[in-house]
Amino acid sequence: MPAAAGGRARARQLRDEDELSLREICAVLEAEDIRPKRGERWHPEIVRRMLANSTDQPPTLRRRTV
């Protein structure tokens, strides 16, 4: 399992089962040495976006319509 998928699964588990806050989830992921896909540290906004994405696919850019 890639690190990003492992982080996503662990973050969901921490949110759903342990009911941790985003900051607490970041701290647990750091303590368990699970690294984000980009960057060196977890940030609450990244965790929020990751958990909000139910498709497990990266967001795509859409063309603006005028």
C-alpha cells in the first residue's frame, strides 16, 4: 500500500473510530512516521481535504465556463 493510501486509511480510522480532530490526526500520523505525499509534515487543511475526497482520486481541474 503506498504511503499516501496508508495515510488516508489511517486518517479515516482516526476520524471515524477515535473521533480525533484534524490537528490530533496530524500529530498521530507524524508520530507513526506516516509521511504525506508531498511535503514533510501533515497540515490540518491537507487532512481535511483528503478526508473530504470520498473517491480516493486526486481532484481534477475543470474549465471555467463564462
